[in-house]
Amino acid sequence: TLLQPFDRLYYSGLRAYFQKDWLATEEYLLGALQSRARVRGAKVACHAQCQAEEDQGAGEGVPSHLQELGVFERVLKRAECQTYCLRQQVGPPSRHRTTQSVEDEFRRREPYNYLQLAYFQQQKLNAAASAAHTYFVANPRHLQMKEDITKYRKMAEVGEESFRDLEAQPHWEAYDAALSHYDADQYQEAIPLLEASLNESFRALEDCRVLCEGPYEEEESEEEQHKELYEAIADHYVQVLKCKQRCVLDIATKPGRRRYAIDDFLPSHFDMLHFAYASVSDWQRAIECAHTFLLFYPKNQTVTEKLRQYQSAAAEGLELTAREKVQLYIKRSLMEKTLIYYAVENLEVAFDDPDPWTPEDLIPEGVRERARVNKKKASDEDEPERGPPPYDGPTVTQNAQQLNGSQRVVVDGLLTDDECNSIIRLARVAGGSGDGYRGRRSPHTPYENFQGLTLLKAVKMVGEGLANIDDARHYLEASERSLKMTEWYFPTMDTPLHYSFTHLVCRTAIEGQQEGRIDLSHPVHADNCILDPESRECWKEPPAYTHRDYSAILYLNDNFEGGDLFFTDMDAATVTAQVRPQCGRLVAFSAGGENAHGVRAVTRGQRCAIALWFTLSPEYSEQERTEAEEYLKQMELSSAKTSQVEENSRRERGHSPEPPGTGERGDHQARTHKKKASKNRRDEL
Ligand SMILES: O=C(O)CCC(=O)C(=O)O
Ligand SMILES: [Fe+3]
């Protein structure tokens, strides 16, 4: 049968989806996934076939001035072969060509998002769970899907085996298994898995590279059109080379960790392998893998030293050298980089080298210089275009440069002393009210008490006659000023910041227990990712609050000892800046690993602050806040009708039991597109 173009099938699927024709949705979407898989398979197969034919027919001794014709003879034949082959396998171009945006949707696994609901509506629950799981693996921030999966897990008829990734990539399975053995010092088990991961990774890399040989992506501007012969060829060719180079990142990026490729993915395999082989006394293999690692990093001292040890441990005789496959891989990669850098220097091409191991001398001096300047600019940064500040009073007292980092700021003068005292009073009342808000042992240290008060609880306390309405109003206003200042200082391309969580927090030193304390009030952490100081990485994945984009802390007092906030490098140890709390001082920063921070022990007195986290994703905005605001407004309007107000506040927002909702899907898509656009902007800077 004739292949149906997968983008058409996909859109037919979406149409069916919106018409609630679930069976048709299922059929179209499955068809789309299969059709795309077939096209990709055919491209890889055709590439192999045409390459083989070309190798067979390679003649020798062509005079140099005719070489170009020789090259183009090959190009023409290749074009003919490739088109013919694809036509045979999947049909004419209209059947398999598509736009980048459809391709991106498939990469993000969007079809599974719709597919799961189509399955669910037809009561095909196991299939629905698989689709949901498959989608969620690549989109771990998708709350709706997370809830849906929880629902499927509770369903008796859905078996555990349904929660599998239908698009699982073999190299990740091997890699993850390898690492868990390796980390547990089980080298015998780790070795075959590492080798498998390596093999599968190279295979995935080659497939990815073949798929780069696709259609030319037109530039947008008008004058770019109508290129001349060599210009056009060079343009397209460099585009393809860059795409091929990027494949290194592609295979090193786990689904769901977009933009967070594992650094040095291939070389690190050999670093682990030489160690693993040595641990089981396979000296020959250890030597081979150390040599191979050194192909990437010839000057690496540690591995050079290890290699020497292995060599003296190994018996005399034949010694293995670096793997040939890797030698060829590096050679090819360096040739590609040389061409790309030529284009960077001479043809106004931009290139982000994905490999940290590229030798310095391969990068043209001009490009190196430009990179240095850009880096300096980035560290001087901090002056994006921002409008006038939202308030007159507060002033920026320390910018990112003064704070030795990026995306951090200190603003003073956000609150008056009266306002600070008013908000602290609220915290004290909450702490003393004895109904669950009482200060408890801190979750972070046994030497401090810790009490937290959300906005809604504060407002409810007012409703219960336990707290002063002005104090609650000040709490609300303080949080609003913090958001406005943060939003002003960190312009985010017209995307507004939303409150994600607001917490009034006091930390109190427990008297008599402070002698010789060496711990922290709050250990070093990042607010939206799991900090791994050892690898100096920050995993942006659950259970971290990955949707938090900016953090702000508004301090309320300074009459305590200790309790300074400090920032560190990703090693969680090197302190880069320290901030002393005081009334009305706001510290705001981007919530990722670049702003790892902690709080020094509070050794005397009570330290109070409003901690706020903001998000760019409206679906993660704080629901309680609206409730608190409305409640407060009502109380202010009619303090007499409190009974009715209480009635309203009791309305709990229930969790919809079924079916999995559709509400978020459209939003999500819009958001990812926006995110992508802003990301691209950032990359260009
Ligand atoms: O109170 C502070 O200074 C920082 C608190 C903090 O980092 C947090 O709660 O995540
Ligand atoms: Fe924090």
C-alpha cells in the first residue's frame, strides 16, 4: 500500500480527536507514528545502500582539475539513487516530507498525548496507560499527565507492565543499567552494559546523522533567497554538518531532559570502561580504553597515569591500542568541525560546538576571541532592557556582578519598619496559636524551630479572629511588591511571572543548644533542581519543583545571630556571595543550579522572611492565593457578614475523579512553543 504522509495522518488524528471520534483518533495517530517510523527506516536503509554502490564504483586517478566534476558526478548519482530508493520504499517526496514544526511535535511525543485520551475514551486502559507513560517520560513537567498516570495506577485492570515507554531508546536502557552497577562497584556486571550502551549510542548517532541529510531549511529574510550555486550548496552543506554535529547532544539527552545533554557522553564511557576493566584485572582492555579516552583528551594527567599503571600490571606481549572505530569517529568529527569553523570565519555562520574536547588549535583565533568577549559580556551582563522600576522607593544595591554570579540581585527598601513588624507579628501569632501552626523542629536542623505560614492560613486566622487584618494585608502587599520587582529586574520576554508558592518562614535558635554548632539552618540546595555537587550538575526533574523559575526572599528583621544567606558554586562548597538579612531587603535569583544557596545557622533569636517562588507556567500558579485575596477582600468589605465568608472559605477545591482532563493540552502546547522561541533568542545572545 501507498504510504500516507505522517503529518497528514497526524492532523487527521487531531481533527478526529476534536470531533471526539476516538477510534479514528487512535487509527490516525498510530498510522502517523508508523508512517514516520517507516520513512526514517527507509532513509537510513537508502543511505547505506547508496553509500555501498558509490564505494563499489569508486574509480581512481582523476586529474585534479576534473575532480569537481567527479565530486558532482557522485552528488548527482547519489541524488538519483537516494530519490529513487526512497520513492521505491515510501513513495514520492510529498508522502514523506514535512515541516520542522511537525517534526518537533513528534520529537516531543505529542501524538501520545492525544492517543492516551482516545484509548481512554474507548476503555482501552492498558494502551492508554502506555501512551500516557510514553508521553510523560518525555514531558515530566506535564502535571495533567502525571495526574492521569496516578489514576491509571489505581485502576485494578491496568497491569504494571503497561507503564512502559513505547519509544524507549536502547542506549539509555543499557546506560542506566550500566551506571547503577558501576555506582555500586559491580564492575563485572557494568562492563557488558557499558559496551552495549556504547554500541547502541554509536548506532543512534549514525541514524541521527543520516536524518540530517534532509531538506534545506530556508532562512526567513527575503534577501537570503536566490542564492548562487556555491553559496547555496555551501549553505545547505554547512547546515547539514552542523546538524550532524548536534547529534552528539541528541543521543546524550535523555527524553524529558531537553536541553540537558550529558556532557562528554561518549568519552565518559571510556573513562568508566578503563576503570571497570582494570577493576576486574583485564589489563589489555583497560589499556585499550584508556588509550581511547586519551584520543579525546590527550593531555589528561589522571588517565595517562592510570595507563602507565595498567601497562606495568599487564604481562609482556601484545598491547591493545585505541579503538579504531573511535579513531575514525574523531577524525571525521574534526574534519567536519574544520569545515564548519571555516564557514564561521568566512560565511557568517554561527556554531555552538557540542564537544568540550575539541582541540583549541582547531578553533580559529578570531572565533576564540569572540567567544572570550561574549563570555565577558555575559558576566558583565545584568543590564538587559528593562522599563522603569515599578516603585520609586526600593533600590538595587547589589547586581549579579557584585554578587559574583548570574541572575541574582539584592534590592533594599521594599518595606518600612512598621510593615516588617506587622508581618512578623502575624508569624508570632501563628506560632503561638497552638493549632498546628506552632513552630516545630526545623526540617533542616535539630537546633532550630521552624514555622511557616501561607497566605491563605494567615487570612483564615484573621477570619477566625486570631490575627489582625492589617497584618495579613501587609503580608499580601509585600509579596506583590516582591513579584513586581523580580519581574522588572529579570525581564522574561513578555511572559508574566506567576506566584507558585508563598511562605512566611521564621527560624528560631533553640536556646542552650547552640554551643559548637557546625551545621546550617538550611543546607545548600537549588530551588528547581536536584543539586549533585559531585558531578556539579543539577537534575531538573521530580521530586524537585522544576516549574519554579525565579526565587525571591524578602527579609523582615536582623535582630538575630547567624542566618546569613549565601550562594555557592555547583560544588555546594565554594561560597561566591553572602547576604545579611535586614528589614525590607529582597534577594531575587533564577531558581536553577547557577544559584545554589544555603542559610547559615541561626544561633540566637528569630529570623523571619517571606520566601516566594515564581513560575513562567500559568498552570503552576498558586491556587490558594486567589482564594486568600478574595477572602481578604470580602472581610474588608463586610466585616459584619463573617459567617457567610467562612462558608465560602470552606469550599474545598475537589480533585476531579475522572476522566483525565483535556484542559491543559492546548495551553501546554502554546507554552512550549513560546518557551522554545525565547530559548532561541537567548542562544543567539
Ligand atoms: O531564607 C532564606 O534566606 C533562604 C531560604 C531558602 O533557600 C529556601 O527556603 O529555599
Ligand atoms: Fe532555596
